[in-house]
Amino acid sequence: MEYRRVKDQEKYDDLSQKDVESLSERSLSSANASGLSSAGGAKGKSSWKLKSVVTLALTLLTSSQAILIVWSKRAGKYEYSVTTANFSVEALKCLLSLAALFRTWNRHGVTDDNRLTTSFDEVSVYPIPAVLYMVKNLLQYYIFAYVDAPAYQILKNLNIISTGILYRIILKKKLSEIQWAAFVLLCAGCTTAQLNPSSDHVLQTPIQGWMMAIVMALLSGFAGVYTEAIIKKRPSRNINVQNFWLYIFGVIFNLVAICVQDYDAVMNKGFFHGYSFITVLMILNHALSGIAVSMVMKYADNIVKVYSTSVAMLLTAVVSVFLFSFHLSLAFFLGSTVVSVSVYLHSVGKLQPQK
């Protein structure tokens, strides 16, 4: 009897000890889960704030881009050299990328992924998108001889079509039926927004404006797809290093453009001849827009970019009403609405990878 009582007591003690350990483990796991949940909540809140700031910044920069270009004109002409303005934009983006790199080096040190020194094979791919962006950026100044700021914002969405087709051809990415339908809607929306019922001309924008818009869309689409292929070829590479090399070639090519197109004017009148406060704001806007797009693709997603583009079209139109006496017609409103819907459908209609 005594032996049995002792054994029962030992079993009871063992069970009690296991219960205590089990309770402790549950408490610890509960505490960890709570900590992870609060950390995840804090991280999610921080991510939401970052997306909000980036979205707001990109929307404001995009909507004011065309307005500042038109506003920088004097008597319908640019008093400054557009090649020097482009050069200044690329140089400023290069400096901003270097500043971001210095900050990274101070925080995390120099590593293989964030060092500027690289191989010839890696650098040799950047001249192609750099020269395409240079030509496209020069064209965006001359297109305003044929279109106004709101029409430019509408026609600029044609690069979605060129990007989608080039994705299919170059990167072999398939497009869904919704995305192809979005392309049709986009063309319809751009055309509707340009209808001119008060004139003999069916479209407000002349053929020269449409041709320049199509060329710009092709250049922008090809440069964008090519740049994305370069960046994603080495995902671990710091984005500021990749931007730096792209912008360096942009600086070089725009310097060549200055020598070819505006050498005499720059030598006789000075590099910054004709610059005004609006011109400086325009250069700053273009530089920050380029950096903002990179941040959106890194910290947010395409949906954010879509919403920014759609809101920017409407903001440009509203501001142009007060600054340039733009007439906000029913055709423009309907067309911009169709464009916004098509851009959204193109974004959400991506083919999902099969599990």
C-alpha cells in the first residue's frame, strides 16, 4: 500500500510538472504571437504610411509635370535650351542617387550589391535605355506645340499599349483577355477625349501631335521594358547603383545633344540662359518624378502607380482650367473616365501564376 501511494504521488508530481511546463509554453507562445502581431501591425502601419506618401508625391509630380513645361514658355517659345534642361534633370537624378547610396553606405557599409565598381558587362547594357529616354524626353518639349497639358496627360497613356505589346514580344509575358480589352478601351478613351465638336477637325490634336505621342509611347515602352529586364536580371543589386549608371549615360548623351543642337547658344549666352524660377521647378519636378517612379516600384506596386496616373489626369485638367483657360468639355471628361477605367483594368487583369 505504501509503495502504491508513493508511486501515485510520483505520477501526480510528474503530471503537475508537465502541466506547468505546458502552461508556460502556451503562455510564451501566446506572448510571442502577441509580440509578432503588434510588430506586424506596426510594420503594416509604417508600410501604409510609406505607400501613402509615395502615392501622393507621384500624383502631385505627375499632374504638375506637363503644366510646368507649358508654363515655362514665353510667348509660345522656350527661352531656355531644352537640351540643357534635360542635362540638368539627369545630373540632378545622378546626384540624388549618389546621396541615397552614401546614406546606405553609412548605415550598412559597402557590400558587393551596393558598391559602384562593376564589370563592363553590367555597365554596357545601360546606354540603350539611356539614349531612348533622352530622345523621348526631348520630344515631350516639342509635342506641346500641338497639344495642351491635359491632352498630353491623356495621350501619354498610350505607352501602356506599347509596354504591353513589348512585354509580350521581348519578355515573352502573356497578357490576359482583360488586358487586351483594356488596350481597346484605352484607345477609345484617348480618341474620345480629343473629339472636337465645335470645329471641322474631328480631333483637337493634329496628326503631328498624334505621331509624336505614338513615337514617345514606343520609346518609353521599349526603354521601360529593357530597363526592367536589366534591373531584374540581378535583383539583389541596389536600385540606387543601377539608377546611377543609367543616369550617368543619360548625362553623357544629353551633353552630346547640347554640343550638336545648342553649342553656339550655350557658348554665346551661357548654359543657364533663359532659365526662370518655373524652369528650375520643372527640372526639379522631372528629377523627383524619376526617383518617385523607382520608389513606387520598390516600396508600393502597380496599383498605386495606376491610381496616381488616373488622378493626375484629372488634376492637370482642373488646374489648366484656371491657368490656361482650358475648356473642360464633356468629351474630355468621358474620355478621361474611360482611360482611367482601362488603366485600372489593365492593372488588375494580370494573369495569375498557376499553383
